[in-house]
Amino acid sequence: MWGLFIAAAPDTIVAFIDTMAEIRAPATVRRYVASIATFHRAAGLDSPTKALPVKLALKRMHRAKGRMQKQAAPLNEAEFRRCLAATGDRLIDKRDKALLAVGRVMLARRSELVSLLVDDLQTDADGGASILLRRSKGDQEGQGAVVYLPRFAAELVRRWLWAAGVANGPIFRSVDRTGKVGETLHPAMVGRIIAKMAKRADIDTALTGHSLRVGMAQDLTAAGFELSGIMQAGRWKSPEMPARYSARLSAKSGAVAGYYAE
């Protein structure tokens, strides 16, 4: 396969970056460039992304558009409780409440939530639970991570599984209008479920599937937990993203904010 692979010229990559920078976010363009580099290394070729013209093209893009990524609106503790309180007790409601709770306490990505399996859930003596996350975005080799679920979240999961009659396979599944439980839940549905619950709770903020992760990271920061602990909870390899999530909180606790505090 790789014998047919032809290395891209740096000028080609530069033209690609300049074109993509007009229609894509800087972070997306950087991922494209990283993928190009990976394909070249896999083919045993020098990566054209190391060439000076390519690096200058990326710098030109950042000067024009900046490096800051648009951040998902957070679902913080108060809004989280409002969502739970505003959700009923139908079968689909039980699923939604369990999904919201697990997504928040796990700081879970959409793909992580829908990948959770019943067989990997273990109830603890205190009523809480632990669950194995087999693979995540930051764990491409599938080493896995065990995540703790507080008692309230574990109880919501147990109520959903019992009501749905789910004894094995994926924990979170689709539920149609007749109450029929499907085999899986598509990751795209996570954001829709969160938005639906927020609307029912009269929360005007446009929430997404990433809002649970951002909100929990912010709440942990506000509660005074160390960055290293937050990184462990969210399975981050570097402090860049959790620090970015809490940037506004950090600004509010800075020197100027303290000076003018009433």
C-alpha cells in the first residue's frame, strides 16, 4: 500500500493550509496538518510539515485568526440540578437523567458515554460504582481507565437499567416514542439529549455534548481542586485544555478582581 504513497511537496501543504484557513477553525487545520505528518511517517517518508514554509503558513493563519478555540458553554452544578429536577420519570427520562449524571461526573466525551458497557459496571459497598472506560480519545492504545461514579449517579444508572431491562451490552441506548429500547445510542444524540433537558429546565444557554466536560472541570477548579487531580478526572495528558476551560474563573480570582472585591 505505502509503496504507492507519494510525498507531498511543502508548497502543496502551504496552499492547503491557506485554503483551509478560510473555511475551517485553526484547531481543525492543525489536526489536518498533524494527520498529514502521521501518514508520511507511516510511509517511512520525511514529513513536509516540518518545512519552514509550512510552519510560516501556520503562523500566518494564527496571526489572522488567533489560536483560541471556541469553547462549549458549560453545564455547571446549579444548571445540572435544574435539568434533573425538570425531567420526568418515563423510561426515556430515566435514561436521560442517568446519561447526564454519568457524563458530568466522568467528564465524559460523547463517544466515551455511548461506549460504556453494563459488564464493566461494578457496584461498591457504599452504593457508588466504578466503571471501566475501555478506550478514549486520549487512550488510542486502549489501555483503559477505571472511573468512579458517586452514589447518586450510580443509582440513576441502576434505575435506568432495571426499567429498560438491560442486563448486558451498552448502558446507554436509544428509546423510541413507543418506549422500545434499541441496541445502541449514536454519539450525536448526546448533545441533543442535553439540549432537550436544558430547554425543559428553562436554561437559555446553547449546550452541547461537550458542556458536561467543561462544566465539571470548571466546578472542580472553583472548588479548589489541584490541576493534576482535574487532569486525572478528565483523562487529560496535558494541562492545556483544563486550564483553558477555567480561564475565566482564573481571571475572576486574579489580583485585579481581588483588589476591587467588595
